[in-house]
Amino acid sequence: MSNDAKPLDADQAAALNRIRRLMMIASVTTFVAIAIVFGVIGFKVYKSADAAPPLAAAEASLPPGAKVLSTAIGDRRLVLTLDIAGAVELRSFDLETLRPIGRLRLESKP
């Protein structure tokens, strides 16, 4: 192999410098874009670790002598199974606000 490297003329040197400049701009732009993405992800992770979910406070009064037999959570609802004077009653609450949303009384007929 022979080393036939010829010196570049002025037009070729200018084109090569223009290509180098464009590649530097593209590289810096890519680096800045990736840094911004990682910064936003880091900010979101940092802020989500600090934010505690708000606690819902609610009161539910039960009739005298009522006993809680079981509880269940599903489909954004809380369901209490109560024994009230021998009858079973189901009370449903919204899990986010703890507002009552339903009541079903099950009684056995003699």
C-alpha cells in the first residue's frame, strides 16, 4: 500500500471543517437532551419520595352490640361485614374518601 495522501484544497478543507462543526453541535445537543431527561427523572423520583399520601380521617358509628365479622378491600372499596343483633349487614365505603356508598342487611326469615 502506498501512502498517497494529497493535501486538501481550500473547498475540501472548508467542507471538512463544516462537517466537524455540525457533528460537535449534534453531539452537544444530544448530551444536553440526555442530561435533561435524567434530571427530570431524578427530580420526579426525589419529589415522590418526599410526598406522603394524605391520610383520610373518617368515623363510622356502629349500633350498640354490633360486631365486625370481617373486612375486605377491592375495586377501590372497603366492605365491612357486621353482626347486628343476629343479623348480618354489609357496609361499603369508598376507599379513597371513606364515605359510605352502600348497605345491605341480610336477615334469616323463620
